[in-house]
Amino acid sequence: MKIIKDPVHGYVEVPASMVPLLDSAPVQRLRYVRQLGFSYLVYPGAHHTRFEHSLGTMHLAGVMARQLGLDEKERLVVASAGLLHDVGHGPFSHAIEPLSEEFAGKNHQDVGALLEQPGTAKILDEMGVDTGAVISMIRGEHPLSGIIHGELDVDRMDYLLRDAHYTGAPYGTVDAHRLIRSTTLVDGRVVLEESGVNAAESLLIARTLMRPAVYFHHVSRIAEMMFQAAVMAHVGEQAADGLSALLLEDDSACLHALLTSPSPVARDLSLRIYQRRLYKRALYLSREQVNAARMAQFCSHQKRVALAGRIAAIAGVLPHEVLLDIPPFPGDMSLHVQVKNRHRAVGLSELSPLLHTLNDTRRGQWRLGVYTPSRYRECVADVAADMLNVKPETTQEHLFG
């Protein structure tokens, strides 16, 4: 057994049979992929990686597997899935994923090609673990996927605790062990005992508060949009092939590729990120200030770039000097979490009135951003406001937006 000191969970035990998996190339690569992408530009301590998060997820997955009374073989599948669940992440984690989905047709849960490579598949086989079962767990298709792939899974428990620890944000308080002790199996599905509702609510509150403070902080979003523009300038017309190659890199190799790119736009944008000379907000709008239904049709990268290009042309600036950020509207949390009370398993929303408030809060946190170099802020803001038909913000939005 290998014992690793973790700043969040204390000592994490890795069974001897899993050490070769821990040392495998796909897992070790995660040491060089930041967990929070560009959040280190906001929170200097946020340099933690997907590797340590994967360790923490493996640890909590093992704890939950024991709580659910799974046999040794099932526990090993669950722990392996916890360790491997993020190996599909590209450089800078979620920053590159929208491009991967749109142009390469895959997201970080598409791990089949990685885990079926001879080296990793052989390790899993020697552990007595079915590679297909692990892939199914990570993709959310396995009966026990709720352990690492659900609204109240151990993946979320670990990243909320870990991200709060490294950013210093005081919102990620999650009683992970109370939540785990409150889980049970009903008809082969992971459900929550009624005694765990308060702990579940605390996790959902943490997720809601961490969104604007960390995950959707405007500086991180600006850096992400600049990064995506740099990547697309770098790969050029060979988007699918170029992205597939970049997705195999870690953060440093990807940034080096952009800094030395044949594309001057990619070089300029990536150097700005490296030196933290970021674009500024020309507009930063709530959903009440724009036609939300109309904006939803511009969520894809290609459509955003086309609209931003039109704004840039009218404002008299270069196309890459206007970046449009239209995040997907947040979906409702936890509608599929089942809670076991005395009589039956019911939806968490039936037992927690707080859930509706939190979902309203999440929708109110959505922001559309128009970013540009500081010297162009006024002219770009005027053009974009006219083109987007921006409504004046209310006093409440000004104070609390």
C-alpha cells in the first residue's frame, strides 16, 4: 500500500494493486494540468492540479464504496474510475473543452481511447478490473455511476473542498463524510437517506456561491476567451486535427505551442495571458439586459466569433480584439437526486424548498461578456450595446450584479 499526504483529506491510501495505475502515463500527465484553468490569474494559490483532485476523488469513491457495502471487486472498479475520471481533460481543463466538443466531437468523459491503450488496459486487467466497466462508470452509464457522476458525487465533493482550500474562497464548505454516510443503494441505484438532506443542501449552496467567485470569475472568463481565440488561430483550418493533437498536451506544452505558433494572433494572445495583460470588460450583462432566447443561438464558438467580428468591424478594430463570451445558461441542480424517506425514494426538490431558490440564484448569476483591449473599451461597448439591443440595468442589478 502507498500512503500519500493530502492537504484536504489527510492521508490517502492507495492499494498496492492500484499503484501501477497511479504511475501510468495518463494519470501522471494530470500533474501538469491545472485543476482550475486560468483561475491562478485571480487566486495566486490556485495552482493545484487534476492529479491531486483525482487522488482525492479516488479516496472518497473508496469511502463511499465501503459505505454502500460493495464487494472488493466492485470497490476496485469504483476506485479506479475515481482515479481515472479526469484523464480525458485537455490542457487548462475546462478552458479548451468547448472547442474540443465543437470541433473534435469529444469531451473529457470520452476516455475509451485512452483507457483501451495497451499499457493502461493491461494494468487494469492485471488488477482484475474490467476496462469497459471503468469507462462506463466515467461516462455515467454504469449502475454505480452516481458515486462519481451525479449531482452529489464524490467528484464534486472533492473539487469544492480542494478549490476552496487553494483559492482561499470561504464558500466551498462541504460535509463530505456526512454526505457519504447518508448514501445507500435502492434497487441498485445510489440514493440519499433523508438524514443527509442538510449536508446535500450545503454542497449545493457551496456550488452556487463558488460559481461567480471562482468558476465564472470575470478575469478567468476573459483569459479563457483569449486562450480559445489563440488556440483557434493556432490550429487554423485544420481545427479537428490540430485540437486532437493539443488535447494530448499538458498546460506547459500547450502554452509553448501557442507562444511559438506560426500565427501572430495566437502568439499575441498567449503572450498577453502569460504576462497577465488581459483584455477588459467592455460590457458585462445579466440575462435581463439582453434577449436571452436570441443570445442562446450564439453559444457556439463559430457563431460567437462571427458576431464579435461584426462588432469589431463597425468599431474599427481587428477581429481578434473583440471577444464575445456567452456561457450556456445554467441548468437546474439536483432534480434527479433521489432521497429515501420512510416510504419511498423521492426527488430532493420535494424535500428541499431551498433548491428552488438556489436554482433561481444560479440563473441570476449568468453574465454575457464583451472583452477588448482597454484602449478600445468605449467604442466597442457602444457598438456592442447597439448590436445586442442592450437594455439599461436596474438599480438592483447595478448593486448586486
